[in-house]
Amino acid sequence: MKEDIETFIEEIIPNEGLTLADGLEKAFVGVSVEEDPPRVVYSIERSISSLTEKGMSHEKASEHFWRNIAGAYAIWINTPE
């Protein structure tokens, strides 16, 4: 799945070298090309869900997301489940 995302990004904006969040491929939504520099877009809900699938409780996953991931290089959006 990560390779598919990397191929998709390379087709849209070649040679940008965007950084992907490790293990959050299921939360990938797309790329914001209107940002300077362009950034990867992820779903908040799917990100937290991916963390719970790795064994964290929902509370711990949410806390981990907001403390350690949300401030990163990407854009995080709310998406319906």
C-alpha cells in the first residue's frame, strides 16, 4: 500500500520528496498541492483507528495522535467513518 501511495504522489508532483507517516497508510487521503510546500493529507479518524489496530486503546491512540503525530508535516482532516 505504501508503494502505491508513493507512486500516486510521484505522478501528481514529481520530485517533491514528501514524507509519509509510518504505518498510517490506511489514513492517507491525498496531497494538498495548494500548500507551499505541498503536503500529504491524512484522516484524523482513520489515523487513530490505525493506532488502535496496532493494540492501543482508543484513549491512548487519541492521546498519542494529538501529542506525537498531529503537529507533523502533514495536513490532518476530519472524515466520516
